[in-house]
Amino acid sequence: VRLVLDVQTHDRYGRLLAYVWVGRVFVNAWLVEQGYAQVMTVPPNVRYAPSLLELQRKARSSRRGLWREPKFQSL
């Protein structure tokens, strides 16, 4: 596991801000692409923002993960 930092290392609440790589897999991008995560940018840390937002747009239009239609069961 490799953490890649951007301009600021922590947000105003003290949380570590990092991009996560496992081998050659960019975990942040994979989660967004599958619809399992929503993009949140914390300026000035915007290194991957355009590509992550595009992956989110595609996941949303494909109705993956978070963007899937809810399945309601009748009572």
C-alpha cells in the first residue's frame, strides 16, 4: 500500500488527505468508478479531481453502486 500526498497533508480537522495505491491499482479511482465512493475535493488538493469527477459521472450515468435504483420490497 502506498499513500500519495498532494499539496496539503491534512484537512482542517486533522484528517490525513492521501491518494491510495495498492500495487498498480489507484484505489480512490476504482472505488469511484464502481460507484462505491463519491468524489470529495479538498482544495488545494485537486491533482486527480478532473479524472475522478469523470469516473463519477460515468458511474452515475451507468447507475452503478451508490447511483443504482433502490430496490424496495413490498410489505
